[in-house]
Amino acid sequence: MVEPKKAILALADGTVFEGYSFGAEGEVLGEVVFNTSLTGYQEILSDPSYKGQIVTMTYSQIGNYGVNIEDIESRRPWVEGFIIKEPCPYPSNWRASESLDNHLKKHNIVGIFAIDTRALTKHIRQIGALNGIISTSDLDPLSLLKKAKTHPSMAGLNLVDHVTCSSPYVWDEGLWELETGYKRPAGGVKFHVVVYDFGVKYNILRNLVSAGCKVSVVPAHTPASEVLDMDPDGIVLSNGPGDPEPVRYAIENIRQLIEKKPIFGICLGHQLIGLALGGKTYKLKFGHRGANQPVMDLRTKKVEITSQNHGFAVDMDSLAGIAEITHINLNDRTVEGLAHRELPVFSVQYHPEASPGPHDATYLYGLFIEMMERHRKS
């Protein structure tokens, strides 16, 4: 058996972890974060919201069921690097088309394994998310530390421009079914929805199609006037990476749309709505990333287990009298949802499209459908 090549993870505070190379070889920089999901690593890799980040999986063994082409969430993987405890060299699943290791190599994603991911996660929880570097070429900790320290902070970065689509397109694929795979469901189209692509996940689009919508996806820079010329019944603001505050063009477009059409914001879209309404956002210590975050709907008092991936949050005190809190995170009491007090505008900080799950929050698409129906009749 060939001995794996050595690799080093160095954090900007001087903490160093030694391990072995996994996936592509080379050197990558990014903000080191952790995700507590037990499954869904393929969807995590291909979530554009992870642009600029090196992702640590807290579950001990990753790659058990391989990778298949159907479960990708965007056109390619976006993580800067991947950190795991133990890779599975022999995946077993009837849908698998390749191993995780091969998938990372194919897309030039540098990974490291055989480090203490529990110790790394505890360190991030204490210190906060911080920049780091994975290298299989430079194994000098002092050299790596210098590179990590000079890497730009996530705060202040507009990463939307790197992940948005280059031109508009129509999406017509619905949710996956065992017998048929992905296909447009029967029943026809009831509403036309325009989706701003700030780093949209495919399953957001699939949920909208399965709810009876014609889905038009537009690049992040698309002027509000062009969206209104498309005469949609509603607008969805997608998830995406980085700090929302520097995405000034999106904030201005949302301000122009906010009194004209029903709007549903998801994750980054939620934060952009908060800013467009005159509020503020702030960076969380280590963010929420995983498929097991408890959220309470304050209107019904029901608790949802949700999928999340964000490092910023909306300051609801800055929106007093304009919007109300609809959902809160039960771990740290941060805002997970808001609604305008008068206009048909609402948003959530988490991911109702979660795939492989949980699916507790899919009802939000139904609320958006009802909102568009009411607005059409008014």
C-alpha cells in the first residue's frame, strides 16, 4: 500500500495540524469553518455559499456512499478545501458513480485527513472562524502561518460575483423521485418566479418547479427594471457566499422591487432583504453550518430541524417598526426569519430546500405560493 503524502493545516492564530493529502495536491487558503451534518457531503461541496471557505466535516467518516452526478447542487464544487477525519476508500451505494477522492481530484479540491477534527472544531468554537491554509507542497509551519495571516478576511468580501450565472436561463426540473429521477411534475404552471442567482442551489429551483412555478434565473447584477419587465408573480433571492454588505448593487435592486412584487429571501437573500429595508448585519463568531439546527417559528411555536450555512446574521434591532421576527435559532437566539409588517416580503436565514434533508421547512414554499396568489388577486 502506498503511503499517503503528508499535508499540513495551519491556522492564522498559529495552530497547526499535521495529516495526509486527500483529493488534489497543492495549496489553498480560506476561512476555516465546520459543518455538523452526518450526510450530504456532496451537496456541501457544491453549495456556492462555501466559496472562500475551507470546510471541516465533524462526522468521523466521510465518503461512505461515494458521489453521483444527480446530487450536485450547482455547476461545480465551490469549497476552497476539505478537512475530514477518515475517508472511505471503498464507497458502497447503487447510485454512486465515483469515489469522493476521485471527485475532489477531478475538480482540483485540496483536502487533508487524519487530523483531530474534534479538536479543530472545539478550537473554532472558542476562537471563532479564522483563516487557514492546507498545503501538500510547503510543509514549513512558519511559512504557512505567514500566508494565512495575510489572507483577506471574509468580512467585507463580495464573493457573489464569483458564483452567479453569466446569463439568464429557464429552469424546468422538479424534485427527484425514485421511479423517474428529476422531471417536471404534471399539473402545469401557475406562477412565474424570477430567481436572483447570488449562488443559488439547484434544489431551491426544483422546489419552486414542483410547486407549480415557471422559474427564470437571472444573474446577480440584473437591474430591477429588467426583472419587472419579465412580469413575474414573485421574486426569490437566493443563498450565496461572503459578506452581504458589499453587494451594494443587489441591495439597491431589492429596494426598487420591494414594494412591487412578493419577495422570498433565503440565507444571503434574507440578509440582503434586511439591508435593503435599512437594517444592519453582523458577523457571527463561527456561524451555523449543519443539518441539525433547531429553529422555532414564533407564530406557531413549532420547532423545525433545519439545514444551515451562514456566517452573518441580521440585527433585528435595526429593523424595529419595519419588520418582525418570525423565526429564531434555539441554540443562540439569533434571528432565523423576518417578515415586513405591511408588504408581501419575508425571508429565512436557513435552507428550506435542504437535500438530503431535513425537510421540516418545505412549507415555506407553500407560504410563498399563497402570498403570490393573494397579491395576484389584490
